[in-house]
Amino acid sequence: MLPKPKAQQYSVAWITKIADISQASWDALAMPLKTPFLEWNWLNNLETSGSATGKNGWLPHHLTVWRDKQLIACAPLYIKSHSYGEFVFDNQWADLAQRLGVQYYPKLMGMTPFTPAEGYRFLIAEGEDEDELTGVMVSAIDYFCDRHNISGCNFLYVDPVWRQRMEQHGFSAWLHHSYIWQNQGYQNFEGYLGTFNANQRRNIKRERKAVETAGLLVKTLTGDEIPQPMFGQMYAFYENTCDKFGWWGSKYLTKRFFEQLHDNYRDRVLFVAAYSKEDDRQPMGMSFCLYKGDRLYGRYWGSLQEIDCLHFDACYYTPIEWAIDRGIQTFDPGAGGRHKKRRGFPATPNYSLHRFYNNRLAQILKSYIGQINEREQAEIDAVNQDLPFTQLPPLSLGD
């Protein structure tokens, strides 16, 4: 058994619901971060809405570090009994563990549930010794996993600077990619279109025109502009999309989750809603995005009927236009979809971090992760060789 971590001037506590921590204490650590997905309201909504719960295989088990009664560090963590809702597909590791006779589940997971967006990291108060606190938290995680026979600890969609720190603590980095739009100082949407080759520029104009020809008016709404019923409408679109495409196993969020966002998170929400020009009461289709600072994130979308190119306009073009107008620097439209590259979203690296506590699994991970990452980098390079730009934009998200 691993030695119990020394608390020194700190005390370590594991909590089973984020509501046990005051919002002010948690957000004092989360608000300075670039990601919106580690803030108290978002995480608490996931739990209280019945979306991220032990019953659903996402048992909250958050790590907190205190000095006296002051929260100085924390990490949202979940004990997982499956791999659904992660968007980093570790089936090959689970299969390998089975062949080796190693129990793969439960595992400890650090990420915002159902949210494949870069930015996860430990939350540490400004002015604290981050190196020391990171060591305390890693030791606490190692001890907890050893004591409770947890197969491994995984952090997904991690902050790129934090990744380097965690690699120094022995975590292995696994390379993946997302499709990310980056603002190259565009003055308007026409300036953005100017970066494409002539063929794709015509195609994008045709796709936007198709929505107009269908008699639709696309509007953006944020914050107090959003009527309360729209959150319930967004759930209906989300539910319909999951059912229509056979994603019944991916319908992770409840209606209550969406409805709760109106009261405590609407200032982070952007809805792109398409209305019939003859009736602006009920959206025909809608996409749901969130933003913080200079970053925009696409999450879900749906429509009442098949409307040519509405998906592309509501999920890509109108959010990009909105982002340019507001100086947004990066737009992550969500998981999957090679079709994104043709519309201005190059393949962009992101990483997950992994540690196995079974020696055989750990040795295999360390032996082969380099080769795995080389193959992934080759895939990224291949995708980006076929981008429809006149000049390839830089692909680094930066710090």
C-alpha cells in the first residue's frame, strides 16, 4: 500500500457533492480560469439535475485541499463504472486489461462530464505554491486509488500548460485532436471568407443562402435576451437529435439541467435560433453555445425538420460571425465531424493524462504511448494537408 500523503500545513478532504462547498469558495479558484466548465454553477447543475450521478456511472468524488477553513485547491473528480460520456475512447485499454485479468473499472476521472472541451486542471488559489499543492493532490489521489482498488486515474481535455506540470508527476500524455476555429484578426465574416479558396468560399455562401431561401431568419440571443422557455425548447431539440441519429446512449443531460441554466448560467449562454420569417414565436432549429472571455464553445443543436444547411449556419457560420464581432479568439464547435475542416476548423491537438496502478498496464502504457501519439500526429497532419484555405492558419491554441 502506498504511504498516506503528508498533509503538512494542509488538510485534504473528499466530497461527494459540490454543493458541500460554498459557491464563493469554489468560484474564487474557478473564475480566473479560461474555461467556463469548471465553475460551481455548471458542475452543480450537472449533479442536482440528475445528469452526473452515481446512478448514471458518474459518482462525484471531488478532491479539496484546505488551510484551516479556507479552500485553497480542488479538483472535480468522478468515480466511473463505464467509459460513456468521456469522448476519449479507451476501449483498447479496457480490452487489454481484461486480457491481462486486470479489473479496469472503477476508474477515477478528472473532467467536466459530457464536455469534450480543453481546459481541465487542478484549481489552485492565486499566490499559493502550485508545485507543492499539485504534489499534495497527486499523492492524495494515488493513496485513494490504491486504498480503494481503483485501476487508474485519468484527466481528459487538459489545459496544455498544466499537462506539462502533470507529466513531471509521472502521468502519461495521450494525444488526440479536436476541430478548432481560430480568429486571425478578422474584421468581419467576409474577411474570414477571404481566407478560403474560391471553391469553398462559394460553397459557404451557397450554404448560408440556402437557409435564407428556406424562409428562415437566424438570431443570436445571450443572457437576459433569452426567454426562460427557450431552455426547455433546447432540451427538446437535444433530445430529438439524440433520438434521430440513434444516440440514445448519449442522451446524458436531463431537461432539468437545461432549465436550471436560465437562473444561474444564462450569462454564459449563446443560443443561435432559426425562426420562420412568418412566425418568430417557435424556433425551427437552434444551437446551444457557451462563452467565457475570448473563448466560445458549441455544445448541442437540433431542428424540427430537415432544412438544407441549417446545421452548418446555426452551428458554425453564425457563431463564427458572432465571435468575430466580439473579439472571440477561439471557437470549439464540439466533438467529432471531419466535415468541420471544410468550414474553417483545422485539426488541433489536445491531450489526456493517464496513470495505471497495475504494474503491467503501467509498463505497457509507458512503452507504447509514444508510438500511439506518433500515429495520432500523423492523422492530424493528414487532415490539415487537405484544408480549403489559401494559406494555412497557425494551429496552436496558445496559453
